[in-house]
Amino acid sequence: MPDTSSPAPPQKILVTGAAGFIASRVCALLHEQGHQVTGLDNFNDAYDVRLKVWRWVQLENLPGLELHRLDLTDAGALERLFEKRRGD
């Protein structure tokens, strides 16, 4: 029996570690599905940062995907980001 349910409406989704291997792919897939994606990463040196930069550049090429280089432990930066997005 064919699926007659309507697709879910686009959601606003925050992805942390967006320059990482898994999260960068998650960002791209969610973006392809029409969601409003905001990606965050602090570019820590847990592994070669050049890989993270390469993935970040790939994400920057996706129109409408919002990226922020910030640390989740920086409460002030998060507050400013959420304040900016509150009206959206």
C-alpha cells in the first residue's frame, strides 16, 4: 500500500560539531530535506583540523545552511546566537 501521509514540515535544526565526519553529513542531508539547518563547530584539534575545514567549506557551498564557528561552552556566544534567531 503506498504511503499517503504528507511529508513533515521543515524544521529548524541545530547541529553541533558540524565540521565533524558524521555531523557534516547530517547537516547536508537535513538541508537536502528542506530543513533550516544551523551548524556549530569550535574546530578543536581532536584530529586533523584540515579535514574539518574541508568539510566546513563543503557546507558553506549549500545555500541557506547557516554556519557558526563557536564553542558550546561559550554561554555568551550561544545566547547571542539564540537571541538573533529568536525572531525567526
